[in-house]
Amino acid sequence: MEIKMEERVYAIKMQTPLDIKHGIIRVKMEQNEIRGFLDVLNHSEPFYGNINPEGYCEFTGRIITLMRTIEYQASGKMDADQIFLTIYGERNVFQVTGVVCSRESEKQRG
């Protein structure tokens, strides 16, 4: 039996206390496991977690800012077109929304 790995790249907007930050989430899904990178605030940091067949996910990672490193837990839903997440940090909660982007638009964001 072949195990299929699915990969997606989302262009995201993350609402922070100061303003909206733009970035990329690169996701690899295999069975019920999810991993990838959150590229935001000029840093790319890995995350790891779980996803169910309906696209509901939970994962952990970190965000590096100019002032500190934020360890977080995220939960939400992703599908072939879009992503909606809530990121729970030590002091703040961040809402993330995004859409799947093509490889060409990802290269242009660079």
C-alpha cells in the first residue's frame, strides 16, 4: 500500500497586536501527521502536529520576533483552497487566514 504525502503552500495574513503581518505556511501532510514551516517576520520556523481527514489540525512551533521567541500551539482548519488558524502564544492569540498559492507566486514573494 502506497502512503501519499500531500504538500501545500499558503499565502497568509497574521493579525498581531500592532498590525497584519504577511507570510507563508508550507505544509506537508502524511496520514494524520502534519509538519512544515511558518515563514513570518523574516524568519522561517518548523512546526509539527496532527491533522484529521476533514482538515482540522493542531500543531506546535515558535515565532521569532525582534524582541523575543514565542512558543505556540495552533489549531484550525485547512483544505485545498484556504487555511484558518488560531495561534496561542504565551501572551497573545493570533488569528491567521490564508489561501493556497502557486509555486510562481511563492517565488515572487521570495
